[in-house]
Amino acid sequence: MLQFANYMAMDEAEQFDSAKLARYARQMMLDRIGESGQRRLLKATVAIVGCGGLGSTIGQILARAGVGTLVLCDSDEVEIENLHRQILYDERDVGRSKAVAAAARLLSINSQVKMHARPMRVDAENAAELFESSDLVVDATDNLASRYVLNAAAVRLKRDWIYGGCVGWEGTVMVVRSGTGGACLECVFGPPEPSDPATGGRFPISPATPVVVGSIEAHEVLRYLLDPAANKPCGSRYVCINLEHPRVRSNDGVPNNPACRACGGGKNLKSEI
Ligand SMILES: [Zn+2]
């Protein structure tokens, strides 16, 4: 811990730097973080695609952890039926842009973090721009179509990203290592299927599920940003969790599907690595 005499001996810039780090003292006690890891987090940019149940939790954890810049993407407005699970918002936010309301709330949690509100729906063009302008893209959308858009951009650009999805009482998080030839989303879930118009995009969801699944995603983001070897070849991995009958399944080496249209079973990725 910093002693007062040492603090007074610092010049103004050093004092500012020390004060900036003070709020992260408890996480800097972790071996994996320390001061060097914290500085790494403060320099990082993460794009969170979706500011609903998953994005609320991911945004809070990353803002509190001091990830330096967060890009918050969502084209929707806050609705009253969102409030049971989207923990960034309250009744005053109903009718506001989720991206704008999320940025304001996260700034009130940590004013050291830069927030970029992007009220937009992800498409092929802006997905590429998100990958190119951030260190990591994390999926917090609520529909498969957007995830396949992210997957296609990640395969094309050979970039890693983090997928997260949940419904009811269960969810899955996958660290998709397209940057180093790992299995892509389509390797695991197959080609995209048309959405069911009967559901209108509404599905049952427990308020606890996106908090748990979003927390796992946020943890994977921190783990990725903190690992200096993040760009070395490494397989994709997933974690599945069921809260109704509590159990966790995981796989640290998800195999590529040789018949995958998106990544060619990894060949399209590995050939140029
Ligand atoms: Zn694939």
C-alpha cells in the first residue's frame, strides 16, 4: 500500500496517476492483475454489442474494472418490460436510447472510463469497423442474426471475439478464437436459421440468467485483455451454465467443424497465420 510520505514525494503527474489507480487497489492485489495488468486494462478499448440484459452486466463490470474505453452499441430504447433484468436502467430511462442511457449510467459509476454511445444495429459494415477500432468485441445481442454478422466479420478479419447467449435459466459463453484458427460460431451452432416470426424476438428469461452469463463474459474479457499471450494460437472454448439444476459444462478445446461454411473448418483462418 502507498505510504503518505511516498505520495507527498511524488510530482503532480505521479500523484494524479497514483490517485487514478487507487480505486482499483483491491483487484490489483490479484496476481493476474497487479499494477501492470491494471495499466493494460486502462489502455484497452472494448466494444459491447447490445446494451440489454447481458450488456448491462458486462458494461458495469468492465467500467468498474477500469477498462479505459467502452463502445456501447444498441439501436433500441428502454422499455418497461426490460427493467426486470437490464440492471443498468430504472423507470426514468423508459423511452431513452439504451446506448445513451447506458453510457450516462456507466459514467456515473466510473468517470475515468471513456464511453462512446452508438445507437445502431450491427451490420456487416459497422461490425468490421467495431473490430478494427477495438481490442476486443463482446457479443451481448439478443438475436442470432447479429451474432452471425459478428462471426462473419471476425472470420474475414481474423479477429477473436466473445459470444454470449442466454434463454430461460441457462446460457453459454464462447471465446471465439478466429484470430488464431479456432472454431468459429458456425462450427458449433451450424448455419444460421430463420428466426421464428411467431415469437417476435421475445423469449422467456429469468432476471438472474443474464447477470450470471454476462458476468462470465466480462470475466473472459478481462482474462483476454490481461493475457500478454492472447494472440498466440489457442483453441476456442465455451462454458455452459444451467441455473435451474445448477451445473456447469465447459470445453477448453472446441474442435473446428471441417464442413463449416464460414471458416472452412479453420483452413481459411490458419492458411495465413
Ligand atoms: Zn467455422
